Amino acid sequence: GGGGGGGGGGGSSSREPALYYLPHLSGERSPFTDGGARACLVGLGPSTGRSEVCLAVLEGLALGVRALLAHLQRCSAMAAGQQGGERLRVVGGGAKSALLMQLIADACGVEVTASEDAAENDAVAARGAAALAFDFLLQRDAASRVGAPERGGATPSLCHYQCDARRNARLCAKYAVWRRLYPALKEAGAFG
């Protein structure tokens, strides 16, 4: 389980520095657009092990979701209610990872709901994309006039992940550094 963000002690300190992963393997499209952005791992040390690297990668993905939610909160009236205490529905391949879902809940400070059913994930993703496009293009009142289906309803195999306050505090501290890494590396010319 994820304690303080690093392995044991080499060197003069009792803890390794935090490990950060920027998940921009093929550029980034949200919350910013930069096709030249690349993934990187910051903070590797001589005693960094495989488990620390794996955890840093998953935390980087979770912090990326947090950055996206923060961007949506700033820019979109549709996401204005996505703040602490709200739920986040996750679909797709990542929804199969209980560890990733827990990290997203902890990083974002929200309850995460994910389906274990791959077919259901695909259906929810398709319905969600269609409903968002419909709402955006026709607005909610027009959607109700044409009988657009209501969102929600019973979904089989749902898993719920609650935010843990201690882990949330640790990931909030990591996020404060993580969100400054991309701009600093871009300014330094790291992405070409």
C-alpha cells in the first residue's frame, strides 16, 4: 500500500524523494494541447524499485485526471458541480484496475464509480459521448422535447471507490509539484 511516495532509504535522508510521472506518451490533448509533449519520470534514485515506478505511473495517470477535472471546473459550466463530494464515473480499460480507480478517487477527492463489465463500459462510454454531444448541440430543453433518454439507471457490477483523506493529502502535495513539471520541462526545451 502506498505510503510516502518512495522506497526506503539510500543516501543521507531517511526517505527517497517523491517520484513523478508525466503520462504524455504521444503528446497531450487535454487539459492542454501539445503534440510534442512526452512522458517522463522525474525523481529516480539508485534505490528506486519497480514497485515505486509502477506506483508513480499510476499516480501520474490519476493526477492527469485531476488536472483535467480542474480544467473543466475552470472552463465549463457542465462540470461546475464536479467538486469534492461528487462522483466520477470511469469507463474503459483503466476502469478494470482497482488500484488506478482508488488513486483517481484519492487524487481527485471524489467517489469513483467504475463498472467491471467491459461491454457495459463500452455502452456507457458510447451513451455518455452521445448524450454530451446531444446536450451541447441542442441544449437540455431541446433534448427533453425530443424524448432524449435520461442518464443513469441501474448498472450491473459497479464498484465504488471512496477518497481516503490521508492519501488525498499526500496526492494533493504531489499534485502541487506535478502540475508545474510539464511547463518547466517545456520551457527548458525538453520536448523539442
